[in-house]
Amino acid sequence: MSIERARAHIAKFGMEDRIQLFEESSATVLLAAERLGVEPARIAKTLSFLTEDGPILILTAGDMKIDNPKYKAIFHTKAKMVPRDQVEPLIGHEVGGVCPFGVREGVKVYLDESLKRFSTVFPAAGTPESAIELSIPELEQVSGYERWIDVCKAAEG
């Protein structure tokens, strides 16, 4: 199960006891914010995309969405999300619990600049009922990210 992969990965950094599990789903930004009692923007949503080099993950602030021209400028292709039925086989986590911890070999992780405005953020931890609070330096360390990128714009509404 992906929670075990995520927990084992996070344990390498001594932070596994910080994983929060919920009885109800936290699979969306709004549900996660409600469960955690924080503003939705502090939820670090993990989006999965297909590129010529394979699947990638981009973590963004919960109040942001992908800006297609910015994405294309960095990845030289149109943003194409991983189809729902391929997320678990390609990434290693089910939809709603996708996170950068314990992903399949070769999945590259990018962090969007939108996260830097917070001292801590809350990505999922492998299931649609989990989260972990991490500082930005901790997120960098635990995610094994490639680099910071700027591919988002504010989501309407």
C-alpha cells in the first residue's frame, strides 16, 4: 500500500510520527484544509503530469493552478495530467493521496514557487486520508525534489 511506502520514505528522515491520519477523506484541498483546520492555500497539492521523460510531480499551493504557458516554457510540451487510472501504476500512490514520498523509480518531483510564502505546508502522505506538516526546508529534504519552478497562477474562485 502506498501509505507504507510513504511512511517508510518519511521514516528515513525521522518524521514518520508526524503523519496525520483521518477517519474521513482529505483527498481534495478543501477537505484537507477542513480536516487540518488551516487555510486551503497551505495544502501542498501534488499534481502528476506526463512528459517525454516520464511522469513528474509538481507540488503547488492549494490556491494555485497550472499556468499552461509557464509549464510549456519549462517542460517544452503542453501540460498533460496522468490519466486517473494510470496514477497509481505510474506514480505509486492512489488519486487523493499522491505525494512525493515513496514514489516509483524515475518519477521526478518539482516544487512550485507558490509554496515559498508559507513557513509550513501540508502534503498528503500516501492515502486520501493522510497529511504531514513540513517546513519548506523539510519539504525540500524529504521530497527529493529536482528544483523549484514557477508554473502556477492563482485559481479563480
